[in-house]
Amino acid sequence: MLRALPRIRKDPLTFLSESAATYGDVVEFPIPGQRVFFANHPDAVKQVLQTEHRTHDRATVQYQSLALVTGNGLLTSDGELWRKERRLMQPAFHRAVLDQFVEHIDIAVDRLLASWARKRDGEIVDVDQAMMRTALEAVGRSLFSHDLSGEAGELVQAVLKALDVVVSRARSPLAPPLNWPTLGNIALRNSLRTLDHTVDVMVGARREAQRRGAGPETPDLLGMLMASEGFDDRQLRDEIVTLIVAGHETVATSLTWTWYLLGQNREVRDTLLAEVDSVLQGQRPTFEHLSQLPYTRQVVDEALRLYPPAWVISRRALVDGDVMGVEVPAGSYVFVSPYVLHRTEEYWPDATRFDPARFASDAGEQTSRFTYIPFGAGPNLCIGRDLALMEAVLVVAAVASKCNLDPVIGQQVSLDPLVTIRPHGGLPMVLKKRFP
Ligand code: HEM
């Protein structure tokens, strides 16, 4: 294991893929002091994330690191607390209210298109950065509705800064204890202080506005969470931060990889453009267009297969048991990897090929609930799944109807798996306006 450490740090995705290919469906990593199992089989996914979810919690390095920023929000909690949070938050993400977020997403897309309209045809743009900005604006507006240049913007920046520190901590095997006055710890403490203060101010201002009978014109998540009355101020803070963390980078990277794959596969792109042009006729996509853009949705689904933003999902076993017959004592970590599973030939023939036809409604039983898990599985299935898919389809259709993104010739793209899988050093692509 020690000998493998440099390789794991340099390229964990290849390390995991090779481990599964060499050692089989359930692999134990020999780590002193902590038993760690990696399972790469749909039955194991079903068992750990669904059937036995009550005896597998999230007290793992992955979620405890995130919890330094998100506290006890929905993404990092377990048991009774998690059940209460999920029940209170579910209505805000229900399919029936999804269209309320379209307006927020539209503003983010308009800004992106306006900034690209000012560029020269053929100019190189960093698609990774652009998608991060667009997704951040979309989730920020969905949460707070109003202008992100003020407190909401400050809050979002504080969250991202704190997350950065936490991620570099999680990557370092020798991270200093949190109470040591290191630069990283001081930066984390400062961002958390800014974060807590800004949430207080924003929630206070919203309460005051509600007392006066004034509120945002378009409903937003903050209003929905505050209306549920089951959250005290601390819990409200944790949920707000959780939604920024969970709903920003995930959507952004799924879009980034979609553009990357479309740039590499002209035939797929042509089919997508034919659909987008005939459905939208030059108009901006609306909620009503979504059902008429099935191929665009297939493209997004397939990009999420090849580059699932959440590349690993971990749990801790609470009782002695087994995973697919391999003994797993209480206290062990068990994790699955959507990235590795989605690229396993047994479940996905010709797995590395980008082929949106796999997700066509008439493609038959190609995908199963437990071989395709970009949003997880079982009771912790991503609460923002429908919102994320809607956002991705709207952004892809809106952008594709105006411009193409071509690969930069000779450019090598390597993967950087941090909180999500991102292209190392960004993703420069050539911006080509379709209707100059
Ligand atoms: C493409 C975009 C997204 C991907 C790939 C994604 C992926 C995931 C995955 C894999 C999980 C399961 C974690 C686990 O089992 O421990 C999850 C949970 C979660 N996601 Fe997402 N997510 C996305 C977008 C969003 C959005 C837009 C939001 C909200 C605005 C969101 C909020 C959450 C929350 C709160 C949870 C915790 C759910 C629970 O444990 O009950 N996600 N997500």
C-alpha cells in the first residue's frame, strides 16, 4: 500500500479501475488501523446504499471532511436527523415545483452567452471556468434569488474557500490537527466565520422582509427552507451551505465534460444540433421544451456515465456483516465508485465509447438502477437530481443553439479527481459562433 501511495495520489481513478480489474468485485486495501473495502458490483451498490443503508453511515473521511464546512446538513448527516432533514427538504425539490427554478437558470445562461457574444469567433475560452461560474450563479440564484454581487456572493465565495482548504486537508495524509494555527487552519476558520456571519445577515434580512410581507418575486430555496419551520438557525445555515457545496461543482463538471465529449464526437454533436435547432427554432429553451429534447437529455446522461462528478461514495459499516460474501467487520469503510462501475465492460459494453443511444427510451434494459449511479442510490439518492438534469439540459440546449465548442488541436486532457472529477488545468476550447 505504501508503495502504491504515489500512484494513488497521482491517478486514483486508474488505481481503482486496475484494482477492480485485478482483484475482482470486492477488494480490501491493506491500510494499517483501518479496514477499507472497495466494491465494484451492482449487487454491492444495492446492498450498501439501499438494502442495508441503516447499518452503513457516512462517518467516513470523505463526509467528515465535507462536514467541516457543511456541518450537519443533509449531505453529511445520518439516522434520525437525516430522516427529518430529508422530509423537510423534499418538497422544495419536488418535480412539481422545478419550473420555478428555470428563471434563475436563465439569468445565469444569459450572462454566459452575453460574455461569449463579446468574444471573437475562434477565440479560446476556458469551458471549465465558464461552467463553474454559470452553475454557481444558477445555484446561488435558486437559493437566494436576488443579485449575487452582495452578501449572497460573499457567502458563496466563503463556502468555496473553506471547501478548498478542506479538500487539500483530505488529500494530505499528515494534515495537522484543526486547532493548530497553521495557514490552512487559519484560512478555514476565517472563511467559516465569514460564512456564518453572512448567513446570519441574509436569514435575518429575509425574516424581516417576511414580517413586512415582502419577499422575492420568484420563489427560491431559502424561502422554501424557511417556510418549513422545522429548522432552527444553525440547521438552516447547514442546509444552505450544503446546497451550495452539493449543487455547484457537480452540475458544472457534468456540463464541462458534456462539452468535451461533444467536441470529440462530431456525429453526436450534429444529431444534438439537429434536435436543438428544430425544437427551439432560435428561441431560448423553456420548461415546456424539456420533453421535446430527449436526445439532449441522452447526451447529458451519457456524459454523466463517463464522467460522474461524484466519483466515489463511501460508507462506514456499523455492524459486523459482509459485502457479497466478503466479511466486513463493524467500523470498516466500504466504498463504491460510480466512475469505475460505469466503465466496467461487463455492465457497459464498449464502455469507453461515448454513445448517447444507450439511454434512448427504446434501448431496452441496458441501464439498471445499480449499474448507473451518478446520483447515488437508495434513500440518499441525490435530492437535487431532477433540478440538476433540468439545468444541464437547459444549459446545453441554450448554448448549443448559439455556438459550438471545438477542441484545441493537440491538447491532452487529464483528469483531476478532487471533490468532483475536473479537467486538470481547466478545459480550453475554441468558441465558434454558429450565427455570426
Ligand atoms: C450533476 C449534478 C449532481 C450530481 C452528479 C450529484 C451527485 C450526488 C450523489 C452521488 C449523491 C449521493 C451521496 C451519498 O449517497 O452519500 C448526492 C446527494 C445529494 N445531493 Fe447531489 N448531485 C448533483 C446535483 C445536486 C444539486 C443541484 C443539489 C442541490 C441543489 C444536490 C444536493 C444533494 C444533497 C443535499 C444530497 C444528499 C442527499 C441525502 O443524503 O439525502 N445535488 N448527490
